[in-house]
Amino acid sequence: MEDKKPIVLTKPSDIRAFQLLALKGAMKLEMKGLKLSRGGSAFATVKRMYPQLTGSRKQIFIGYMNILRDMGLPLAEDMKDGEMKNGKEKVQ
């Protein structure tokens, strides 16, 4: 069995990356009908952070995913056998 070590985020850039990825997860849950426990929705937060994202929830999510990819953040959706796939989803 593998020993799992805790992840410690100490650099501000790591903490920011975690926050952005947590927002992605919250958006996925909101698309399935779940809500955050307090504050505004994840979609409202993302739209406030990136006002250029407009359209349906799906279009905003795809646009946000593309922004995260442009930042170089590793996304589970892009992993294939431990390697990053190339390319971005296009907003239709």
C-alpha cells in the first residue's frame, strides 16, 4: 500500500492555484444542482473575476477551464496515463 503524504501549500501561488481549482469543483457541483453553503455562487464569483466570460453555465465553465489551462494548472480532465493531453475545448 502506498504511503500518502499530506500536501502543504506555503507559496502564495500554490494557495491561489488551489483556490482556482476549488472554484472549478464548485462550478461542477452547481451544474449538477448543488449549492455552496454560504456566499454567492461559484459562477457569480468566476464571472466577477473574469467578466469576459459570458453565456450559458456550460460556456462559462468551458471558458474558465481554458483560462486554467492557459495558467498551466493540471486538470484531471486533461490527464491521460499521467500525461497532459494537448488542446483546448472550444466554446460553441
